[in-house]
Amino acid sequence: MGTASFLKRAQALLRIRNQLLRECLAELLAVFVLILITLSGSAQMVTSSGTKGDIVTAYMAGALAIMVAIHTAGGVSGAHLNPAFSFAMCLLDQFPWWKFPIFMAVQILGAFISAGAVYALYYDAIWHYSNGTLTTSGPRETASIFATYPADYLSLSNGFLDQVIGTALLIMGILAMLDTRNKSVPKGLEPVAMALLVFCIEISMGSNCSCPLNPARDFGPRLFTYVAGWGAEVFRWVEGRGRGGAWQ
């Protein structure tokens, strides 16, 4: 009886009543889960030189991570996960503009923290694979585990177009699935449908930039690599830097 009473008091004490704080924490956790699975799929592929995963398994990890993340926070924050989606919701008057910078900051923070978790998880593998040197290019580069980089043939303008089209398709697909006047997705299967949408985009438009599609997904981990030792090179666009294609 005493234990049950103590647990009830603890639950009441830890319960978060502020709605905005609840949404932010839910969004933070969902983005953390999303990026943890996505980057881990890349880390496993890169550090094993493709023996324990390939580009398709990395794409599948990223797509399935969407499903898990939506289930994690969908009922609290709506599981935006992506500043581009939050921005689209603001343009459609379905999300207040004052919340946009808050959600964007939380999403980037969640991605940054998650990148740190992946670095810790694959620390030995990264250093073994890279021969003790953290680089953004060359045969033993490891920066692409965390952020997406252009293929060696890609120009800045083509890269910009690539991301505009890919992100627009993502947002359009999500809005179509959520439109109650459209042919709706069966209730409860929305996360699965959105995961399949992301997977479709990845396997059809991934060769140029690996489809980051999400500013938080790319910037948060990229910022982490900057502070973790890869240096300012992670923020430089270098055509023909020698990579045959970017990893997811």
C-alpha cells in the first residue's frame, strides 16, 4: 500500500502539465529516435565496408525510423520531426507561427543529441574504420555517417533543385495522406504509409544527395561532427571532393 502511494505521488510530481513543454519533449524524443535509427543504419553500413548493410538497408532504417518516431510523439506534438513540415503547416494555418522557431530548435537539438549517441555507440567502429583520422572525404571518410554530402558530380544548383523537389514531394505526400477529403489511409496505418513514402523517395532520388529532406536531420548531426573533430570542412560545399556518391 505504501509503495503504491509513493508511486502515485512520484507520478504526480513528475507529470508535466504545461502543454508546450509536453509537445517539445515529445518532439525531442521522437527526433532522437528518428535520427538514432537512421544514423545507426548508416554507421553499420559504412564502418563494416558494406558487409553488414548496404545503401538499401540504410534507407530502410531511415524509413522505418519515421514509423517509430511518429508512434512516439504523434499523439502529443503531432510528430512534425522536420522543420520543413512545421513550416508547411504554418503556411496552411494549421500550426501557429510563434511555435515554429521553438519546434525547429527542439528538432535540431534532438538530432544533435542523437548524433552524439550514435558516435558513442559506434565509437570503436568509427575509429577503427577511419584509421584514427576523422575526415569528410577519401576512401575512409566517416562524416557521411552523420550528415549527407553531394555526389562528386553534383553542382550547387542541381543539389538545390534535388532537395526542393524531394522535400516538396515529401510534404505533398504527407498532406495527401492527412487530407480527410482524399482517399484516406486506414486509421492507425498512417505511420506505415509515411514510412513507405520516405522509402520511395530515398530509393528513387537518393543518388545525388542521399535525400536528407529534413533540415534538422542534416544540420543537427552536421553541427555535431563539427564540434566532435571533423572540423569546418563539414560545412563546405566542394564539387568533385572524390566521393562516388553520398551515403544516407
